[in-house]
Amino acid sequence: MPPPAHLWTTQGPRLTWSIRKCKRSYEDWMGINLTMDLFMCPGMLRWTLHKSLDRNPNSCSIMVSVLIKELEKAERGDNKHYIIPLLHTLMYTITKAAYISDELYERVYVFCKKILTLPKPYCTIGLDYAHRMKTERRIPGFSYQKMVISEQNLRRDVSQLQDKVLLFLDPHLISESVCNTLLRETQASQITQTPTSCMKCVITHSIQATMGKDVDIGLLQQVLQGQTTEEVELWFQEVLSAVEQSEQESAGGSKRHCERLREVYRKIICSSKEEVPMRKLQRIPLPEPEISVHLWTDEDQLWKELILFTRETQIADADVDTFRIPELPSDTETSEQNRVSVWSNDSGIERDLPSQEEKEQTKLQRKPCIKKRGLDMDSTVLLQNLTKAPRGSRTGTLQRLSGLSTEVPPGPDKLPTARVVIFGDDRALGRLAKAFYAFRKREARRPHRTLKANLQFYCIPIQEEVSDTSSEEEVPTMNETCELSGYLGRVDPWYNSNINTLGDLIPKLSIMPCSAKEMTSDPFILDVTSYYLRFGLQPVYFQIYSVKIHFRDISLEPAEDVFLTELKVEIQDCPFTKLSTMTRKKTVTDGRGAGIQVHYKKALASNREKEGSLVLRTAGAVIKTIPQRESEDLVCLNVYFDEVTRSTHISGRSASSKMNALRASSIQMRSLELRTLTLQLDKDSQRVYTNVSSLEVSPCQEPGYSLQKMRASRTQRDGTEEAGLSSYMTKSLLLPINTFAGIVQ
């Protein structure tokens, strides 16, 4: 669904957007010529709208007033699907705004409270923005300050939350031009956005957002420009101190906050003797988040980067620290880090050690060792990690989970956030699911080394053009290669308008000529990614499925793997019909296909267990986890068979092919002939299994749940399936992909 037309063209007399005028302005900035259909991309229009705030800071109040009117109009009428796009646009405008009056803050706050009576996700987003507006009204510029500090990691104290953005590009799936463009844009922003310049932005924006035209921001910027890094950091700490004091106050906090910042402003410009020019609102840019780009060539690279991030944050759980052994002297630090775990026969108490004389007599030395932790300690750590899982996933359900279903623990238990951005199609997301499963498996085996960070995943689809046009094979479309992002676009129209429309746009922009000025002033791809990171906070959970593979060669051990979107099964020496063409019955050769046996559990909305089995002759099958239509949005396996049926007529025997479909929660397939099966996971040609005799597909269990269930089964003699801590743990392994609204009903 395209974004609302009145978001870009407003009928009000004070603000009228002209698409062609914006197009000419964009071409002047970039120094290139764009076709009209390329510029009419909704993602480009949203970007142009917000870029206008940088050109004219005085238009912020007008734009906020117009957006509030449109929101109120959408809430009164039957246009609720406009509310979330307009709300996100309004909040981004307020975050970047130079100055907004208290009256406008009050109108936004009242509207956010009004939509709390609407169903999810409207009430969820409305509650979040109501809290923000309440704080923003008391401390103007608070959202801007919090965003820049967390994204740029400007606070060095341990208690401050930190964000890390990891952008992964698979060079086998993403073209070299796209990779180079993203590297150039991120490197250019990091060169221009130093920590000192970001501190200056926070200082000037906090003062301007609070006092508006009562202060001379131009003079303040000139004074800060001539100061050293130590002086700027000193003023930065004073601004943060003033904000913290105002945050703790409830009554009269706005006036006192204004007085504190006015005092800081006078201290900064007291040494300046320049004449004060005419005061006006100044442009203060919003720095792009610090993004580290990684070429995804190693399967364990995600795990390694996340471990490095947790070491950088230097945040450890206090309860886990109590189980750690005391630090050794400095001369044994190296050996402590590289030691080998051995059994300890002593009690670990210093007074129980033998005396010096006994040591010399027996010539015994105490080796570096670790006292073995009991299962109760591991269970304690697992219990602490239960709060990370979505609550609704603990019970079997066919309804897909979405939204923020976990509560962030208050106080010191807050964790830093690692945001993982994946560029690519379903193949890249399949590799992400495999890496996420391996990551969770390592955590389950070593509970005390669990990652102390919140993980958030973002998906930006890219449809690369096929250069080989001589091939007889049909070129796959965006709907075929990016099924998961297509589903997200159906349930979240704002994701479809801003992210899915970039699938064809990013490769085109990457091959256009660019200049150094363009990369530093208007990095389009980086800006859209930043917008997605800042406002895509509502996850949609996708079930990861495991497949156990048995080979024809009995000397080979069975293999286990996971997939996210699709599992393709082909019969040896049998051409498989494309799923999009399996819509009607057609005549085929008589020798096509092979017999397979299928045993499955039916997917029922009542969660009742009902099994089924069948034997059929087929040329292959496709198991999909993403529904083809929005009306069939159930968490289950959609299995499509290319069934071959034979019939005898007067003219002779003939064979025909037709599509046969079923829904299942788990399924088993076995070849009944000498022909073997070939499996392809998530449409990835690098994840293919050959010479397969049978396979088993079922929902992938959370590794921590599986391990705890196995431990509990050893101690339970009554045959109880679930006992102890495992009955409270998350059973299914779900991969959350963030969107702007979650699932909009």
C-alpha cells in the first residue's frame, strides 16, 4: 500500500509540496539527473520531506502543526492506516526540529493519549510516544540528545547504555558496486562526524530547543568552533548534568531546566566580544549513527563481532560476577587467560592449603584451575535469561507474534543493544537464521558466557539485476527472491513504502556517478538505513525450522541444518516444475517423477494433534514458511507437491502433473525408489544436500530449552515430558525482524 497522498501534498495554505520542485532541488544537490518514476519512489519522497527541515529550520513548527491536523483527521475518520506513518514522520520531525512551542508539544501528547484506546499496534506505539512527549515537553531536545549519545557512544561511564550497529554484506549475494557505495558513505560520515563535532551538536541543539530565538546559536557555534576538545567536553558534561537534574525533578522542571541551560550558554560566550547579529534559528544536523560494515565471509563472524562488542561495553551482570574466581596477580594474568580447565581436589580456601614446609617436602604446586559449577548455578543463569524471550512463544500457537512483547528490566539490569542489519534477499536471511541458531546453541552450552546485550535484527531487501541475459532460465522477480520482506510489506505498509521500494533503487543509485561532496552531505542509502534503525522498533517473529537429513550412504552420519523461508526437494533426474507454473493440470512425460512416502502432523488452529500420511508420485516438492496470501497468515509449513498422476486411455497411457498442497506443523519424507533426493535450503545454491534418502522437518527448538529438558529428564523418573525449569522456558527458536509497526490488522 503506498503512503498517504496527503503526507506529501497538503491542502493547507501555509505548506504545499510540489513533487517536481523537490525533484529539481534533489538534482541540484546530487548533481545528477533522475527519471520521474525513480524519484516518485515513496522512500525518496520521505527522505526529501525530512531533508527540507535541514534547509529551512523555521519550517519545523509549521510542519508539526500540519502533521497534527492530519493525524486528528485520520483518527476521526476511517483512515487509521494513516496514523502510524504520520506518527513516525511527526516524531522524526520533532527530533530534528530546531524549536517547538509548548502548545504544540501539548497537542501531540494529547493525541498520543487518545489513540491508547485503539488496538495493537496503535496503542503500543502511542504509549511509547506519549512517554517521549511527556519528557520532551519538560526537557526540550531530550530525544535528540539521547539518540546522539547512544548512537555515538559519547558517555564513557559503565552505567550508560551503548548501541552498536553491525551491517553485514555477503559479497556472494551483493554486487561490488553496492558494497563500495555503502563503504564510501559510512566512511565519509565517520570522517566528518568526530566525537567532538557530535558533542557540539548536542550542546547547541539542547540550548536552541529550550530557548529558541532568545539566544544567538550562530555565535555559540562560532565560539565552540574555536575551542579545544577538552573545553568542548567540559561544556558537554555541564549540559548533561543540567538534563539529569531536570529529569529527576517533577514540578517546575521546565523553567529550572531553561535557567540551567541559559547559565551554561552565558559561560560559553562570556569570553566572546563579537557583536550579536540578528538572532534566528540555525541548522543543527542530526549525526548519522556509527555503523561498522562487515563483509560476511565467515559463518562465525556474527558471533565474533558480538563478543567483541560485549567486551567493549565492559558491562557484566552482577549476579554472574559473584561466581567468578578472584583475579590473580598481574604476573600471572597471561597464564590465567590461556589456562586449561583441570579438576581441583582442594576446597579452594586459602587456610586449607598446606604450609610452606609441607609444600617443600611434597614438592606440590597448585595449578590454575576452575571449581566446577553445579547445575543449580547454570539454572540460575538460565532463569535470568528467560526475560529475553517473547512471552507468547511459550505456548503453541499458529498466530504469528509481533510487537514488543518483552519488558525491558529497569535500573542497572539494562543491557546495551546490538543492531544487526542484513542487506540482501531470502538467502542472506537464511544464513542469518543459521548463524543465530549457532549463536544460541553456544549460549546454551555456556550459560555463564551468555551475551550481555539485546539483539535486534533489521532486513533491507536488495534485488540485483542479472547480467547474463542469454540464459534460458527465467529471471526471478522481487516477490520470489524476497518473500520474507514482501510479507513484512504486506503486514506493515510503512515498511513497504520506505524499505521494500529500495530493493530496485539501491542498485541503481550505486552505479550512478557521485562526488565526495555528495557522500558527505546527502548519503541517501545511509540516511534511509538510519531512519529504519531509529524508528523500526516493532519486531515480527519468524519461526526457524530444523531439518534432519538421512543419506543413502549408511556410512554417513545424519546431518542437521535449519532454514527460514523455503526448503526445495527435487528427485534425482527429474525436472521440477516452477511453483508459479504449478497452477493447472498439464500433460507430462510418462517417466517423470518418483514415489515418495509422506508422514505429517496437520496444522490446526485449535492446536490439536492430528497426523496424516500419503504416498504419491512426484517430481519434487517445495516447503514454504511464508504464506502466499495475507488471509493465510499462520505459522506452519505450506507444502506444495508437483504430483504426477497416470491414466490409461484407448490411445494408450498418459501422465499429467498438478499441484497438491497441504499445511503441516512437521513433516517427514522418504524416497520409495532408488532415486535419491536433492535438498536446497533458503534458495541458496551454496546450501545444497545431495544423495538424500529421507528428511524430517520440524520447528526448531530453543537450544537452552532442549538442553534443560534433557537434564531434567535424567532426574525425573515419572516419565514427565516437561519438568522443572524447562516448563517455563521458551520452546521455539524465533528470529525477530524489526519493522515500523509490527503486524497491522
